[in-house]
Amino acid sequence: MTYRLGLTGSIGMGKSTTAQMFRDLGVPVWDADAAVHRLYQGAAVGPVGALCPAAVQDGQIDRAALKNWIARDPGALAKLEAVVHPLVAADRAEFIAQADAPLMVLDLPLLFETGADVDGVLVVTAPADVQRARVLARPGMDDAQLDRILARQMPDAEKRTRADFVIETLDMDSTRAAVQDLVSKLGAQDA
């Protein structure tokens, strides 16, 4: 049986980099954000378009148009999530069903908020000043936008207390070593 490791962490904590380190070690990784991007070019176009026709551009979902709709309509996000979350869950279930490895990683930014079914949780973390510097280095990001994002996320300290495993992502070498140790430990388990 495959051990399903949920990977999560707040914005700027190193989830994508850590997920790639698992991939580099041959561990199958399912990425929730990538699934949403795929769905916005396929299965979600019709249902999302029915909610917000202006969001469909050239046969796919225009994320900027969705952002505008969500900003204008207080109920829009809940409507969008009601359509997209089941599609994402189905995509994840298909990935899990096809797994043929002792360990898989499910990269789930909202793991605690959505309650995904995993065997263990890995939280990646970094000090708040490092997190802020990483996020503010992104194009188009500013302090106000970061603060709005952080206000909607479960605090890092709470995520760490709920985790089975925690990796601090201060530098690539120590993060890679921690990932390798975890793969060795979990890949050898009978889940």
C-alpha cells in the first residue's frame, strides 16, 4: 500500500521547491495548484463559465476575470469552490488510484482547511522574515496583498503543531537532506 504524505505550508514557505525535491527522488507528486490549472483549461471551463461567463476566454478560464468577479461578488468564491473542489478531488483520486510506489506526495496548500485524507502531514516552514522576503520578491506582490493572503491562511505555528513532520526550508542543502531522510523513512514503511 502506498503511504500518502500530505505536503502543506503557508505562502512562501517552500512547498513547490520541496515537492520538486521529492520528484527528483522518484516520488510521485500530485500538485493541487497544477490540477486547478489543468481543470481551468478543460473540465472546469463549462461549469465555471455557467457561473461567470466573462471568465471564459479562448476556451479556458481567465484567472484575472475570476479575481475581478470574486472581488465584486461576496458569494462568488463559495460558488466557485463548490464547482472546482469536487473536480480537484476527482483529479486527486485518479492520481492516487494509479499510484504504484511505496510513497506519494499530495501537495495541498489548504490541506488542513479542506481535510484531505492522508496518512501523514509534512509542513514546510521558515521564519516569518524569510517568508515575507520570498513572497515580496514575486512579481506584482506587495505588503498589503501578502497580509491579505496571510489573514486567510491558518497560521504557520498552528500548522506546525498539527504536522507529523516539519522541515525548515532555510537552505537548499539542509532541506534536500531532510527530504531524503523522510523518503528513506516513509518509503520503507508498510502504510
